[in-house]
Amino acid sequence: MVETFLRATLLGVQLGMTLALIAAGLTLIFGMLDVINFAHGALYMLGAYFGAVIAVNLGSFWLALVLAPLLVGLIGAAIEVLSLRPLYGRNPLYHILLTFGFAIMIQGAIVQIWGGQARRIAQPDLLTGTLSIGSLNYPIYRLFVLVVSTVLIAAVWLAIDRSNLGILMRASAHDTEMVDALGIDVSKVFTSVFVFGAVLAGLAGVLLGASRSVNPGMGMGIIIEAFVIVVIGGLGSFRGAVYAGLLIGLVTAYGALIAPTLTDLFLFGLMAVVLMIKPNGLFGTTEAA
């Protein structure tokens, strides 16, 4: 019983940190650009498919882990520059409809190019097998995903709070006209944030694609979880996305252990409770809401 609980806890933390990677990109894009990006799940799916193709054709999981997110970032840059940029400052409904349309187009393109059959990213030999943690044997690959996700989240958090780039990002979101008057091209800052969010989504796609099925429906499933995290954590709050990601990961793992068929009920029930107590989310602001 104790071993099962520990296994579920490790799985929940690992899943939570990986979901936080996806939700962090989503909440950064909203916090900076005021764009609710429904195409974020499709970018995550693209990362998984690019990773699968690269791993098969180049025979390296590590190249897939590096190249696939960069390719997703390029597509994210094209989406932001060519379609989203002209809509900044307009009704948010335009952003929702546009990004939702991109999500449908990307899913359709994936089915057209790679078909509807599920595939898998092969795990590297170095990360196969299990590691003994006391009496618990746990997959090495899942521990790798946990470490990578945690390090990336910590690095992004420090960059936002402590670096000059983070200061510039916050200033651009708070007072675009003043930053632009100082000679800084705010449009490039916005593009960089959108691309960075897309890269995080693509990276999560590769990481989870080696432990989950890679299929055309994976984007829709993950975007629902990501939006639950963003709503619980608070719109635009990076800290909220991280804490809510961990919470959702643990609820998912424990829910699968207690009542697998009711996991979605637990997730949305938790979201409803949080919103009734704090309508702006755990760390959200009234302005963002």
C-alpha cells in the first residue's frame, strides 16, 4: 500500500511538472500578449510528431529533444507574426477564434501527412529500465522527465524574476507605449514570448511522447488540462501555473489510483471549488480576470 502511494506521488509530481511546462507557456502568452492561445495544445502535438519523425529518421532521441521544439518555435513565430500581431488590442474573441482555427488546421495537417495511426517515440537505451528507491522500483525515464521539467521550470522562474529579460517582459506587458518610447521594439519582445511558449509546448510533447501514445487527438486532451491549470493558478500568473500544475498532476495520479473513471470529475470539481472560493484563481489578479 505504501509503495503504491509513493509510486502515485512520484507519477503525480512528474506529470504535474510536465503539465506546468505546457501551462507556463500558455500563461506567459496570456500575461504578455493578452492572447488566449487555443493552438497551444496543437503545438504540443506537433512537438511530439516532429520528435517521433526525427527519432526514427536520425535514430536519436536526443536530437529529437533538441530539434523538435525548435521547429515548433519556428511555426509559433510564423503564427504570431503573420496572423496574431495585426489583432493585438482588438476584441479577445478574434484571438480565440483564430488560434482555435489554427488548432483545427494543424490537427488536419497531421492526419493528412502522418495518418491517424498512433506512434511512439523510442526511449534512449540510457534511460530504459527502472531505478530502486528503497523498496520502490520506478522507471528511469520518468525520473528523467521529472528532473528536466523541474530544472526548466526553475530556470524560467528565475529568468522572469531576476534577469534583465524578465524585467523587460514585465515592463512591456505593463506599459507597452513607454517601453516602445525607450527605443525597444516591443513587437519583437512579444514574438519572443510566443515562440518561447511554443518551444516549451514542443519540448513537453517530446518528453511525454516517449511515455504516451503520439496520436492526432493528444492536443485536445492536453489543452483542456492546461486551461484547468491556468484557471486554477490564475490567468497570467507563472507561479500559479507551476503550483496548479503540481496540484493537477497529484489529483490525476491519486484519482487514477482511487477511481480511474472519475479522474475528470475530480479535476473539474477542484476547479469549481477554487473558483467559488477565489474567482481569480489561486494567484490571479482582478485585472487579469
